[in-house]
Amino acid sequence: AFLTETDRIDNLLTAALRLAVPIILAAAGACLAERSGLMNLGIEGQMMVGAITAFVTVYYTGNPLFGAATGALAGLLTAAVVGYLTITMAVDQIITGISVVILGTGLASFLYLQVFGITGTPPRIQGSTPVDLPVLSDIPAIGQIVFSQSPLVYAALLLVVALWWVLSRTAFGLSVRAAGESPEAADSVGVSVPRTRWITLLISGATAGMAGALVIDGLGFFQDGITGGRGWIALGVV
């Protein structure tokens, strides 16, 4: 059956939202780190590591949610490398960030070849199934576009809202903003600036890793450069 013009537009906007959510999630995590005074320039590498980890996980378990969790963990561990170099060792942030991007991109390709080798037909996975939210999915025009997405998309959007709430409505968020705007003042009232930056950087890495998993969930396969520069776009958003 032929799709009507309205159906084609709805499908296009639904896919656009699903592709935009990884950028939104990665940018939200990076914004948290940036407000603490530390720019996480390694997002692209963290997304790549999260993507390959999620792909392998879903390929062998068939569980997209578990894949997103392992992708987030992989991104967090990659961000820990950034944290050790920039916070603990005081290495230049730009050099460290670019190095982690190169490391993460190369590591993702290496792991893919180690697990799957060179095959004529690239392996594929089944992404998460879209879920219609009751009542909301029936709203004219936007219902099927916004409220008929995969559970991972809903989880990512909720995480973005949660990060905004933490940053703007909690004592920890105040500490984060103080650490970024006036580290000396924050330290004088007992806020550990290095500890605060470590926490925000690890959160940023986890969101970047989950963003990579979301890319995989939407496409269903892995290849070199699968994130398509979304990490750099997220930095531009920040």
C-alpha cells in the first residue's frame, strides 16, 4: 500500500526525533560537566565505545535495555580516563579530549573486528519496539510522533529532564555551578571542586555512552564512524 503524504511526514518526524535524542542526551550530560568548569571534549569517543559495547551486548543477549546500560557503563569508564588526566594529573583538556576521541574510535573498530571479524554480511540486531503511551499517542498531529517511541527514547528524555532538575533545583546543582563559576569560593565553603568535577564528568560519560547505544538501537548495525559526529554536534549544542 502507498503511504499518504501525511504518513510520510509523520514517519520522517518520528525518525528525526529518534536520531536527535542521542544528541540531546549527550549534550545534557556535557552541559552538567561544563557547568562544573570541565569541558568533556571526548564525547565522540565515549559515544563510539558505548555504541560498540551496546551492539555486542544486544547481539548476544537480545536485550536493548541491557545494551543501553552496558553502553552507559562503557562511556563512564572512558570518561574516567579523561577525569584522571584532566582533573588528577592536570593535563590540558583539549589534548586529552581529542586523544580520547581517537582512542575511543579506534577501540570501537578494534573490538568489532575482534568479536565479529570480517564478514560478507554485517551482523545486525533488533532494536527496541516502539511503545504507544496511552491517551498521549492519540493526540492529533504530535501523538504518534512524540509518544510512539521506543522505551530508550523515553528514558533518555526523562534523563535530560532529571539532569536539568538536578542542576537547577538541588544543593548538588548549586555546588556544580559554584565549582564552575568560582572554584575558590566553592572551596572556601567546603565544596570539593575536584570531587564535584569527577562526578559530573562521569555522569557526562555515562550519558554519552547511552547516547551511542541509542544510535545503535535506531540503526540496528555497527560500522566505523556510526555516531556520525553527533558527539561534536552535542559539544556545539553545549
